[in-house]
Amino acid sequence: DAGVTQSPTHLIKTRGQQVTLRCSPKSGHDTVSWYQQALGQGPQFIFQYYEEEERQRGNFPDRFSGHQFPNYSSELNVNALLLGDSALYLCASSIKYATNEKLFFGSGTQLSVL
Amino acid sequence: AQSVTQLDSHVSVSEGTPVLLRCNYSSSYSPSLFWYVQHPNKGLQLLLKYTSAATLVKGINGFEAEFKKSETSFHLTKPSAHMSDAAEYFCVVSDTGGFKTIFGAGTRLFVKA
């Protein structure tokens, strides 16, 4: 049983470009959350998708957008990249409203913006 | 509003000695609290979770945490550190339903031989 998978593992972009990161949740999970982890810091919540809709959002600008597909996989899009967007982007999946809900994390996508 | 504060950015212990990683939280309602561990180049792994069933929560790898409402604390402990415990540890608070999860800044645990 595959856990949470993210692609690509590493990515290098330049300022102003756009990037798309992908996440496949753990089998049986219906909810995907995205986090940004800057070097030396804890993950910061970006947003969460459930039933193909954004359900909750952290303090991130509109340059950060996402999508969830009918198979529960998800994409994170970042437009007009800034140097400060360089970070590890983590995807986590879970089962919404499960009695023992917990997050399963992927290994992340390391994004470098030059 | 919710928040979580990890009181130590770095903790260093000798192998075989106890571990204490401190966490205080703030929440306007009964929160769910977690501890996650992150090893280098690996994803975050759940150590344990508190959801009001019992104040002392036992997790994997010998870790446990005690929820103290009066002190708004959720400290992580382990009786005897092992070299493999060296990693980054995150205290996390989540609202009911898991819509929003807030991570602490992390505590780096060093284990000396």
C-alpha cells in the first residue's frame, strides 16, 4: 500500500515563473493538505482540499492555488515565483471526519527559486 | 485562535538519559494535539496524538506525552534516549475535524554517545 507520494522531489525555477506540484494521497484517504516548510522552520499550513473544494486556507497570497481531482489527488500551483517561495512543500492526506483522524505526510518537493 | 510554542529550539542529551521536549499550546476550544518527528530527508511521522480520551498518551518508539490543561502544556518525554532518536520534533495543534493544523517551530534533538 503506497503512502503519500509527491512529485517531483526536487525542482529549480527562476523568479516570475510558475510551478505545479503534485500529490497522490494514501489509499482510502479523501483529504489533502499542503504545507510550506522553510529551512529551519516548522511547516506552515497553506490550504486543505476535501470533496474537490478548498475548505480552509492559511495566510498565503492568492499566488498559491490548488486543485483536487475526483481520484483525490491534488496539485499545488504557485504563480509569479519569489525567492522567498524556496522551501520544502509537504503534502499530507487524511480521512475527513474519521474517529481517529491523523495526517500522513509525503516526503515533500524541494523547490528552489533562483 | 490556536497557537503552539515549543520552548526549546535545541535539546541535547546523552544516550540512555531521559528526553523532555516542551510544548505549550493555546486554543479557544478542546484541541487535538500531536507530536510529529522529522528525520533528515524523510517525511513527517506521527509519534502520538491526544484527543481527550486520556491525558497520558503513549506513542511509538517509547515516547509519551502528558496533556495538562491547567498548564496548557503537552510535553513529550522518553525515559531513555537512543541515537536513532536524533531528529526534529514538532508539536502540533489541530481544530476539531482537522480543518487547520498549526505546527510549532520545532525542537532539534541531539543525542550524544
